[in-house]
Amino acid sequence: MTSSLFSRRALVGAALSAALLAGAATAPAAFAATPQSDVSTAAGPAASVVPPLDTAALRAAISDLDHPQATAAQLRVGGRAGQWYGTAGVADIRTGAPVRADDTFRAGSITKVFVATVVLQLSAEGRIDLDKPVQDYLPGLLPKSYAPIKVSQLLNHTSGLPDESDAGIPKRDTPERILEHRYDQWTPEKIVAMLPDGPMKFTPGTKQEYRGMNYVLAAMLIEKTTGKPYAKAIGERVLRPLGLRHTSFPGRDPKIHGPHVHGYLAMSDGTLKDATDFDQSEAWGEGELISTTGDLDRFITALFTPGKLLPKATLDKMFTLPGADVRMPDGSPASYSMGLQTVTVNGVTLWGKTGERYGYNSAVVATRDLQRRVAYSWTPTHRDKSQMEMVLRMADAVTKPASRPAGQTVNAG
């Protein structure tokens, strides 16, 4: 197995991103992962049926910070069907400071939803044609041997891009080596240059494989179209209009400024090292976001509201999966639309995105009609598939009917 930064990121990131989608074998007994097609009708999305909140289950889901090991967790549940916010652990193990609602954290691949939103805005404005090859917009960037890749195929991960080369990339096969390279700096051009001449993994549009590189290219497309840094374009089009004061793109600044939750990595001997400071340029365009659960909740509420960020016809594209003949590498049905991923847990269909960076794991999801919204962040100390245990526990808690006598009410709190 290759030990490069990017291959390792793809391995772990894709596994965790798919935890809600492909984790049925390790999920709680009531969990059933069933990717859904577009559930809209001419009259709009079908109404969701969500259970009352079970606050005891929500609290229990985030309170076990030993399975897997973590230092903090926070979970926010919103929507017309009930609201709740809770925390566990500490934001800083050195000071013992508690986690607070406005503490920021690294939100990883949730970045992709913001990027997709702006690309789709530009398409609605007639400035980007989703059916046009990205090579037409970014000439000379990709090898000439590549087949034409539609912009839409970047957004829904059906591009067929080959795996990046790891030649000359420092090894990050131990937590110690990860921290040794925490201040390495990257440019998008340097990242894209890791793509080999070919061959492509599959003909664009015929299969689906989650790849961060798709969104590096999508962010570059935003810059080419707007003439502005992609983060500035998102700031002008999304962050400021929605008042997302705690959401930012750090660029080459390795620090999280202001009150924040620290992330930690367990070293080979089991000791914890603070991994909060970390140059995120390696995740340019696809994983560098900093945010809070409150901001993410506000964002997904606006995104899913037709006309707020996207006109309805364009928004519908975010809830439309590729055709039934398009499968993931393991043969499972496609689970990614343009910017979102979907899963049905305990009969509740959710759309949104997960995110993962060293020391951080997060997600923002909601039913299409916003009856139930979920934003969480927690700080796992091991970057491996053990993180699924916490993710699946929370997924079950936010969708499973409460076990209580008939007629008993639940007060969120």
C-alpha cells in the first residue's frame, strides 16, 4: 500500500466519508444504509417522517469518548421535529476548558459543499456549463491523454481521474511523521501535477469514485470564472450573505484563531500530541474549511431552501444521483450527487457531507425538507476506520425512534 500523503488521505477520507453509506456491516442492529435516488416530485420533495428526539440516546452517543478514543464531541440537532445541542469532553486537555457552541473546528471535506454551491450558482448565472468539459475552462492543466471530463462529473465524482503519483512525497505512515510535515505547503498546481498521464480509471460518467482531486479542479474553475480566489468567492456569495461569522478558509495559515476545539493525535507510544496547528494547503479546495456546528446548521438550512442560495431547478441537481447503472468501485450504488452524499438511516433519508482532518471528524446532514438537521464535530485521536464507531452511533441516535411509553413527550435540551 502506498504511503503518500494523498493516497493515504484518499483511503481514510473516503472510508470515513462513506461511513454512513457503506457501514451497514458494522452498524447498530437498527441501521440500514440504503442510498436513495432523487425523492422530489413536481410538487416538491416528499415530506420526511422523523421520530421525536430521544435526548438520552443523543447524550449517550457522544459521551463515550473511549470507543473510539476522542477528547471532545459536540452534536447539534435542529429542525421542525425538535432541537437539541450537547457536548462531551474538553476543548483543550491542557486547560480543561469545556467545549462551547461557538468553538470552531476543522470541518474537512464539508468544504466541498461550499465549492459545489458556488459552481452551481455560476452555472445558474450562465457562466459555467455543467455539460462542458473542464478541459475547455482550464486548458493545458490536465494531460492531453485524458478523455473530456464534464464539470458535472467533477461535482458528482464520476470523473474517472487516475490515482495521483506519490513520487517525491514524504512518508506519513506514522503519527510522528504526520506531525513532522504539518507545516508543508502546497499549491493547487502542485497538487494537480501529481496526476499521471494516464490511463484514466474509467470512462467519465460510467462509475463513481470519491476523490478530493475533483474539487481541487472545481475550486480552480471558480477562480478562473470569477477572477477571484475561490475562498473569496465563497465568502462573497455564501459566508457574508448568511452571516457565517465563524466559518473561514485558512489558506496557508496553520492556526485556528479565536476560541476553538483542539485536535490531537495519539503517538506510537499512546501519548497525545496537539495537532491543531496544521497547514491546510494540502487540502486546498476540498478540505480546509473551519466552522462551527451553528454555522453549518445555518448553511444547510439556507442551501436546502429553494431561492436562498440556489434556484430550485439548480438545487434539484444536488438531490439527483447518477443513473442506476453508475456504481461505486465496490459495486454498491452511487451515493454522491453534485456536492452532497445521501443515506437512509432507520428509514430517515439524509443529505449532506462528512469531513475529516487530522484530529477532527465532522458532518452536516439534513432531510431535504429540513424536518431534521444534524451537525456534529468530534476529535478522534486515531486516524483510522475506528472512527466509524462514533459516527454510526450518532447516526443511529438522531434517526432511531425513542423507546418510551406511548404519549410521553420529549423536551429538547
